[in-house]
Amino acid sequence: MLFYHKCQDCLTPFASTEKVIHECDCGGKVSYMGIVHGEKWKKTEQRAPCDGRCTQAHGPTCDCQCGGVNHGTGRTVATVVAEGKIKVVSTDDDILEDMKRGYKFRELRDKAEALFTKVYGGRNKWEREVRTARLALNHAIGLKVYDRREKAIIAFVLDNAAKLIPGGNSGI
């Protein structure tokens, strides 16, 4: 059985015979996406067939779509919650490129975090400007398309580096 994973840093998807993998070749954290079925991956979770008001009910009446079959049983069934097409990385050059992307992302992320600390470090974290900047940086770091994520982090750095120098010229 093959399990599908994706690196959170270089954003490279890959399959493995191990269900739990903690680190990608680039050094980034890995998230589990699902089980490989042919050319697709599927992620399933155990969920109630009806909503919690039905399957977790204690009373005798049920107005649910199941007509009382699942009422009060606490039962769960395997439900497909995500699926997608498998991307194949075929050559050593592709793997090296992915590793470089992971290193580059972490370097850029660390610089953005250092800049955030330099600009907002001494201020109250509940100030509107500090919260807005934190949300913007978290959003940029969390993007799942590499080019968009890189551009968003660079935009954050440029916008906030200007706050350090009078006149707005950051020198970057």
C-alpha cells in the first residue's frame, strides 16, 4: 500500500510505503494526504453517517434522513474527505530542484520572521497593526502554491522593511 504525502516547505508531493513521515529530503515538515488508489489519492476519515444530533442522541425520536437507523448508535463510517490526482516527480534534477525550493523557502521565511520581530517586537501583540501584519505573514507562509507564496512573503518583507528606515527606502 502506498501513502501520499506533501512537504510543507518545498511543496513536493510524494508517495511512500510508510504512513507517517516526519521530514522531507529538503528538511521540511511533511503532511499526510491520503492513500494512493491508481492515479489518484484519497483521504478518508471516520465520520458519523448523520449529524451528531442523530448518532449521539439519547432521546427516542429522530427526524433525520436515516429514519432512525443510526439514531443513538454513535456509529461512524469511513468518509472520503479529500482526493486529488497524483503528481509524479521523475528525475534526480527534479528532486534537487525541490530541495533547493525548500531551503530557499525556509531562508525567506526566517528573514520575514526576523523582520517582523524587528518592526513589531516591542509592541503590544494585540495592537491592530501588529495583528494585521502577523495575519498577513501567516497567510503568506501558509500558501500552497510555491510561486504565490514566495511573492507574498517578498511583498510582506518589502512593505515592512520600509517601516524601519525614515523615508521608506528599505535598501532591499
